[in-house]
Amino acid sequence: MIVTGREAVLEVYAEAASKGWSVPTFCTENQTTTEAILSAAQQRAEELGTKLPVTVAATCTLPHRPQLQNYAASSNWRTGQLLYLGDCEILARPDGDYPDVKVLTHFDHGQPIGDKEALAGDLSRYSSVMFDASMFAWEENLRRTADFVVARGGEFVIEGACDDISASDAGANEQLTTPAKAMEFFEATGVDFIVPNLGTEHRSSAATAKYHPEAARAISALTGPRLVVHGASSAPREDLENAFADGVCKVNIWTT
């Protein structure tokens, strides 16, 4: 089943939290990958004898990897979005092949400029949206993210990027997010979840990425368990096995 609507999605996260789980998120850009995600989750659910939540995500026009564009041979993100959402809904239907999987659909790295039309459109089939204004300077990031929350916050869960890429000439901010910075972002924007730089920031490489649990715990001590780790595929699996205890409610694994 697909779970949409802000309150229903937050209930899935609350249930996961009661079990000490971080909700896994996998990106997709074709039907084969989408079904593989659900198949793996169903297999694991059967092994554990319980239903499992999993987020199936896709970017739109993100320059690094425009997944909704890639989903369609025409490279039209609108077509790709219909195909992606349609695949999720068909595969996750109640009488389908994956009955023990609670599927959350996620618009990943929504770009305020490149994805402006998509972000202003009908997003009712999404469980959550990441509004990523981290390409702007800090104050502009706060303003744009807060405006999006005011405009759409009652519809779905919103994730924001507590980062400032523009502070780095190399395009990747190596500075870990401080608790004070994270709390400022959380309070100023009103997002549900925040994406701080915990060492696996999504522009890091596998050679340099290192998850810092102490940084996560220091932030979550102020914000609560609302942290999202991006770039988890660049970190060793064992580094993230206790992520929920660090205040991480969602872990993004970039599908290879």
C-alpha cells in the first residue's frame, strides 16, 4: 500500500520510531529498480514477520542525476513523473505482490529553480517532498524553504537541506552542520525533517565520506529524531546500523 497525506505519513514514521527504525529511502529511475526495491522490502518483511516501511524516491531535474527525466525515453520529466508514480501505485496496490510493504513516495532534491513548475503543481500523490535550496546562501535558503512550507506544508511531509553549498568553491561543503545551525534552520523554516551535513553529505565521495554519529546526536538533542542522512551509500553499512539512536529518522541510499 502507498501511504500519502501528511498525518498518515507521520504516523508511519512514529510507528517506525517506536521500533527503533530509520525509514530507508531508495532512489529509482526505471520500473525495474522500483520493483526491485519493493521486492527486497517484501522479502525482508517476510523474514521479520512484520510490515515494513520503505521510501521510493526520484529526483526531477537535478543536474547531477535527473531521475524523472531518465524514467522516460523522451526525457520529459512530466512523463517520467507519471510513469514513476504509476509504477509505485500499481506495484504497491493492496492486492498486489508486495502486501507487507508500506510505500512512501518521495520527491527528492526538489530544485527551487529547475523544478519550479513541478514543485508548484499537483503533488498529492507524493508522501513527502525534499525542498533543496542549498545552492543558495544561508539566509536565502531559509527564506525559500520557509515559503515552501507555508505554501505546501499542510499537504505532505517536507524535508529541508540544512546546508550552504555556496560557501564552498569546490561545490561540496566539508563542514559538519553544528547543532546551533541545525536548530536555526529547523525553527526558521518549519520543516518536518532536516538534512544536516553529518559527513556523508551527498556531494562527498566514497573515499572521503564518514558518518559522524556524535554530530547527529548533538543535533537531535535539540531537534528531536528528525534527521535525514543523505549519501548513505558512500558510508560503510556498519556505520549506520544504530542511526535511529542518533536521531536519524530517514536514511537515503543512492541506488547504483
